[in-house]
Amino acid sequence: MNTMTLATSTADLFDEFGRCIPATSQPVQEKSRRYFLCDMPQANHREAYARMRRHLGPGLDISEQEFCDAIAGITQRLQDSPVTRNILNGVGVPFIIPRTMVTEIGTLLEEKFLPAVAQAYESKFPAYRFTNHAVTGLAGKLSVLQGSRHECLINAMSKSDVVGMYFPSLTEYSIPASVEQLSTLPEHFLLSGGFDTCAALVGTPELLIRKDGYPPMLWLGGLAGEKPSIAYHFEAYGYNLTFNRRAHLNASAEYWWNGLTVLDQH
């Protein structure tokens, strides 16, 4: 478990593989072996839109073309900046979240978003299963993690359908390192939480399917759990997908990843 001092330059925020280059005093694997990876999904935004509309938002106001145009806009904005364009060398997953008033994060995840992940995953892969191992429930257990900027997503959801991209680019970062790293990134980067990660998995259920090698575990780093050392995550077991909680102890591990979310600004 290695640490680094804070960076003084804003150049080269992401490496040639799309990984966010560590610039944090918190626990992080300084150099990656790239042993745990997400394979790059085939980009088919229209299929992703149809899947998200079917399983998550049948009442979406945004059309398929508007969704595709918004994703193109996000991609172009990242490409146009020399400090962010390398993130596009890694995995980026488009998503859309229907307009939703968030009154209680855990209940909404449990009653709407996790079932949508299950339906999309098992529809795409009938031979495999999704299992929610958080059997004691999520009500009252989740809140926005301070410093994650995740409240920007929650606020946007209350106003309209939200289009964004999910980048699992904080590879091998502890959660504290992810929060500290975020402070070095432009303001349009948010630490991914529950709704965006779920929507990404609904649209792209194959994100954690890897036939040659091992995929990472994806923390919902933008959300704080019921205790400071507890957080929630998605993880593959074989070709089955699971949702669970565990102690992270502010540590880093090679297969523990966090995500960055970028929202459409129109």
C-alpha cells in the first residue's frame, strides 16, 4: 500500500490507460500491474438507452437521439481538454437516470435501482444471476460522502432526467484517496455513488464480465455507509454479479476501484 504527495501540476491527470494518476497522501497503489481490469464494452449507445428505458425509466423525457447527442457532448468536452482527454483511453459507460426526487437514498436504491440492475443483468445473461447480499436493508444507511461532490447528481436528479458517463478510473484507490484526488480534478468530475453506478450497469450489464482475467470490485465511493469504515460495492463472482457491503478500513487494494462521473451540462 503506497502513498504519494499532492501534485502541484494539473497536467496529465490521467495516464495512457485512462487511470487517474495518483496525487494523494491517502492510501493508493502508486503503480498498477493492470491485473484486475474492466474490458472495454462495445459502444452501442442506442442499445444502452433502450435497456435503461426498459428497466429503469419507462417515462423518460429524453429521447434516444438526445441521449446520444449528450454523450457525444460529454466525450467532446473531455477530448477538448488536454488535462482530461486521456480518461477516454479507459472504460467509459454512458447512463441516464430518470427524474427522481431523492428523499432517502438507501430506500430508493433498494426499491428501484438494484432491482433494475438485476432485471437488466439477468435479461442480458439468462444463465447468470444478480444477488443483493445486503439482506438487512439499506433504509437510513446511506448518505452523500463529504467531499465527493455527489450532491450535484442528487440535485440534478430532482430537476430533470440526468445523462452522464461513468468512468471506473480511480483504480486501486482507497475511498479517502478518491475524495482527496477529486479535489485535484476539474469541478465537473464527481465521485460515483449508487444511482449512477446502477444506471451504468443497467445500460451496460457486461461491465464486470471478463472471460480472460479478473474484473475489479466497484465501490460506491460517493456514498457514506452507516459507519465510517463501511461502504457498499458491486462485485463479480464468476459470471454472477453481486451487491454487498464490507469494511474498507480506509485502505487500498489492487482490485478495489472507485468511479468518476461526468454529467451532461446542457
